[in-house]
Amino acid sequence: MPLINYIEANGTHYEAEVAVGESIMQGAVDNMIDSVLAECGGACACATCHCYIDNAWVEKVPAAENAEKDLLEAVIDPKDNSRLSCQVFVTEEMEGFTVHLPESQY
Ligand code: FES
């Protein structure tokens, strides 16, 4: 399973093995990384799974679909690399994939 890095706003760094096909959000929830709230359980309806994709990985994940883009307009402190972590799914190529978690979810 690829090792995924989650870095909280205060610098706390978590590493979690997440199965291929799982979302980055589910990996955080399963590993008790509390800065991913995921209130809707991955239904692309709450935006409490907001994350920033590390710059080294931004181009390596598929672009957001329209429903995700709409929700991203409502998050606190959106950036060009903002994504909803429930809409980003782990692939074999994502060993070392890194997301930064927003201060608003800390
Ligand atoms: Fe609700 Fe991602 S968990 S939008």
C-alpha cells in the first residue's frame, strides 16, 4: 500500500499506508488524523475534507470534477492546489503522496 503523508497546519506530520482505490480522506479517517473531518462521509457534500495537494504532486492527480469545484468555492482559504480529499483516490504511483491540511480544520 502506498505511504501517504498528511501534514497538519501546525506542522504535525502523519504517515499512513492507504490502499489503492481508497480516497485520501478515507485514509485520514482510518488513521485517526483529525484534521480531515469528512462530515458527509465522502459524498462530496460538506467540504470538511479540504486539503492542499503538495506542489510536487499537483500535476499527478486527475483534475477536480464540477461538483468538487463548486464545493471548493465555499472552503475557507482556497488555493490553486485545493482539493477535497474524498475525491482524490490512491493509485500505485502515489507512494509518498503528500497533502497539507488547512488551519481551519485543525
Ligand atoms: Fe464531505 Fe469530502 S467528506 S466533501
